[in-house]
Amino acid sequence: MSSNKLIATAKANTNIALIKYWGKRDEKLFLPMNSSLSITLNNFHTITTVEFREELKEDKLIWNQAPGSAKELMKISSFLDIIRKEAGASLYANVITENHVPTAAGFASSASGYAALAAAATKAIGLDLSPEGLSKIARQGSGSACRSIYGGFVEWQKGCLEDGSDSFARQILDEKAWNVTILSVMVTAGQKKVSSREGMKRTVESSPFYQGWLDTVGEDMEAAKKAIRNRDFEFLGAVLEGNALKMHATMLGAKPPIIYWESGTLEVIHRIQDLRQEGILTFFTIDAGPNVKVLCEPKNEDKVKQALMGLRSVQKVISCNPGEGVKYLSEHLIEWT
Ligand code: PMV
């Protein structure tokens, strides 16, 4: 190894799926059963610095200014093993990460987390990857992370090869091409009880409704892509809302069933439906947690936000717009001397 410093820092935004990824066909390689489509958000992000060093005997993790737990460190080390293998290197790394995403409450912190880690670690170790290559690496940390490499509207093609070499994301529309408002509506800040990994596994293995999901998600993808091409907000909204409900319906059929919703989730859903009755175009989507993301046109943002803030169970509403993909920062979070 040269005496050059093997350090890099990357910032990645999280993303919200409009057409969900739900179910793996390969647990180890994070290969999905279906393609998915997301918007990268501009307000929730992770910044990660990775430095590989010769004197280290193991990887080290600092997570939000505190030592990472043994469980987190283990996950990150096995992810770094993928990158070490790709680079033909055996060095261990210091990883320091700052997460600006409310974790494990249906806000996809793993997406920005693994996208930033993949970008920083591959650059620090000297791998020169295309966005597709980086997307494939990020996918193996958390499926949804493969979409956070890009800004704007992003499609993750499920691929069909066993080695995963055709399963990566690509941008379909950049963040400046179509402005929509995404409101992150927090009804609880608690940790979710079933991880998305466990939730999807149980659904695939035991839900009689899962086949219905697989039979129709391809049509949802095509419809959503057409709506995005035509900048047809109403059509896109109807498709994404239906897709989210369908994903949650598959979980209700799992054994034991998985119910991520809380009473506040339903309160938000009903308010959004009422707003539509009142003539305001707005739609909701929900990931593996109780919190809701609401989409509206920027001209209606204030009205929708106000309506949601008036609900008893709503603790916080944060506005986002389409955001950019992964980028490298010249300042590192820490440089070990
Ligand atoms: O990649 P994961 O493990 O964060 O799973 C993401 C699952 C959903 O958020 C529910 C859907 C999606 O496509 O992001």
C-alpha cells in the first residue's frame, strides 16, 4: 500500500419508495423479488468517513458521536468485507458516521447509511466504480440503499441473474426535472418492532397474498414510470398509494401477521382521503413502520401541512423535495493522526 491516506467522506440522502421493494429472492446478495421506484429526498441524509489503516487489527465504528454497538459493527464489518474482497485488500477501517434521519421508524436510514458507507469505503480503498457498480455494492448492505446513489426519481431493476450483476438502480428523472413535495409525517418516534428484513422474509414465506403482489407490481412499475414521464401527479399518486396499501395487505396475511400501523397512521390516512374529497390532490405512502409520507404538489404544501399538524397524533411534519444523489465531501468527520 502507498503512504497516501486511504480516506474518503460521502454524503447520501435517503429515499422513499413509490413502488415498494418487498421480498428477497436471494437473502445473501439482497436480490429483490420485484423492481421498485423511489424519490431521493433532500432533507434526510447520512455523512460517513471511512479511513483504512495498516495498524488496525479490526474495524472500528463511531455512530452519531458514540461507539457503535457490537451488532452494528458486525454488520458494517461484513459489508466492508465485500468491498475489501472487491479491492483485493485486507486493511481494517475506522468508520465514523453521522445520521440525520430518524432511525427505525419507517424512515429509511439504512438507505442513506449504506449508500454513504459504500461510496466512502470504495473511494477510500481506491476502487473506481461507475454509479451502477456502486449501486450494486450498496445493495448488499441494504436493498433500498442501491437507489440512494442517484438523485431524483430512481428505478431499481430487479434483474434475473443469480450473481446479482444485473440488479442495480438507475436514475429515470433528475431532481430538478419535476418538483413534488414529500411530507414526512411522524406519528411516533419509537423503534419499529419487526425489521424490514424479517418482515419481508416472513411475508414471502407465509402470506397467501404475496403472489398477488408479485402478479401486479410489474403493472404498477410501468404505470408509475408513465406518470413520471408525463408529469401526471394525480395518476402517479393513485398508483403509489395503491401500491403501498397492497404491500401492507401482504403483511396482514403473514403468519404471524405484521402490522406496522398505529392509530396515528390511520388518522393521517383518513385526513389525506378527506383532503382529496375537498379537492386537494394529495396521496400517502407508508414503509415498514408507522410513520407516513405524504405527497402533494408544491402549491398545496402549506394547506396539507397545516391539515396534518392539526391532527392529535401528529408530532412533526418535515417537508422534503427531490434531492441529489451521493456526493463526496472534502472535509472529513475525523482524521485520525
Ligand atoms: O432495504 P430495506 O431493508 O431498508 O427495506 C426497504 C423496505 C421498504 O422501505 C418497505 C420498501 C422500499 O422499497 O424502500
